[in-house]
Amino acid sequence: MSNVFIIFQTNEDSRIIVEAILQDNPHATVNEQPAMVRIDAPGCMTIRRASVEEKMGRDFDLQELHVNLISLSGNINETDDEFTLSWKH
């Protein structure tokens, strides 16, 4: 099974998004660098709007992910409530 990944610029908003991703994807691993943070997960990773909102304490549109996004790998399935990366065979 191949890993999916998402990479964000390192900043306060990204830190909160990463916390939400790790909460919802316990199988994910984080690689923090000085200017970026990469989250890898085997096969699938889901970012849930509700989890990010809970951690941020405000409404969050998943389109806001793109502001700090550097790169990603995987097939994207996006709704108003979830942003999922996966490798489907």
C-alpha cells in the first residue's frame, strides 16, 4: 500500500490543521522541517472540517487548506465537510 501525503507551510494555522489531521488519522506520521510540515499516511488520509473548526475555534472552509498548501500526493475526494487523499486500486 502506497502512502498519501500533504505538505503545508509552517505557521500557526497549519499547526492547528496538522493537529486536527493527526486526531482523525492516528495512523499518520509527521515530518516537521523549518519551513514545512509533511503528513504521511498509508493508503488514505481525511481532513474533516468539523475537527479543524473545533481546534481553531471558528468556522473553517476546507478551501482555506490551499492557502498554506505546498504539495500533496493521492487521489482527491473533496466535499464541504471532508478532504480525502487516497490511493484506490
